[in-house]
Amino acid sequence: MMSASAFSTTLSVAAIAASLTGGLQGCSSERARPETTDLTVSHVFITEPAMGERAAMYLSIVNGGAQDDELTSVSTPAAGSAELHRTVERAGTVSMEPVSSLAVPAGGELLLSPGEYHIMLLELREEFAVGDAVEATLHFSHAGEVVVQAKVLKYADIEKAIDPHEHSLGRK
């Protein structure tokens, strides 16, 4: 079994490379350059699809920098679409609803976990099973694109794998 650290991505190298590439294009370039270089994405997991048409992705993003960032969208070749969602309870009924973005506070953490914020992968294009890795691209307002590999786990194993320390969303 692959360790959680094998599924961590640190942006520093990607941000430096992107900055160098942007610098070669000259100052007049309209290309967005990463402004945040201190995001670490880890504990990236997807639930084994229960219904075959959709699956949930969970992860942790730590912002070690001084600037807030924002997760604005997610894309993956494994699904027709990916949506940022939150779980809400109203009058005893639990449901999911899309959100436009999720804040990653400076010096803080964004945790996507069961019963909270998560990423819904809809219209799955491929079958995957426990132990498989699924590639996804996280899109941030300042850090740009970050490619991650999400390990497929059984739903019962997700909470323990994502956050053994029981962090809460946005905790600093």
C-alpha cells in the first residue's frame, strides 16, 4: 500500500518553473503566473464508486504562505465533470450543493472530508477499483494548476486516511 506522503504535491518547484517560463515571455505577457508558492496538497483520495456514475474526492491543502488562495475548480480525464460541493443539513435532511470556490487561508488548511466540503466526480468515464490512482488537476486562483494523483479507497477507509488528527475545515 502506498503511503499518504506518496500522494503529496508541493507547489514550490512547479511555481518556480512557471515563474521562469513566464519570465522568458517578457513583462507584457498576459499569462497568469502563480503568486502562491507555499501550498501543499496531500491525502488525496477518491471513494470507490458506489453507483458507478460518480465518486467523491477528498484531500488536504495546507497554505504555508502569507497570501490567501482559492480552489476554483477541478478537472480530471476520469470524469465528465468535477464539482466543488458542500454537505448541508436542513430540517433533518442531508444534501449536497455546489459551491463556486473554496478558500485556502494563508497559514491555514483546507480539508475536504466526508460530511463536509468535497469534490464530486460526475459522469465517470472509466472504471476504477480500490488501489487505483486517478489523475486530477486542481485549479487555484493564485497558485495556478496543480496535478495530483488520487488513490482509490473504500468509503469506510476514507476518514482515517484523510485526516487521522481530526482537523476541521480552514483550521489554522
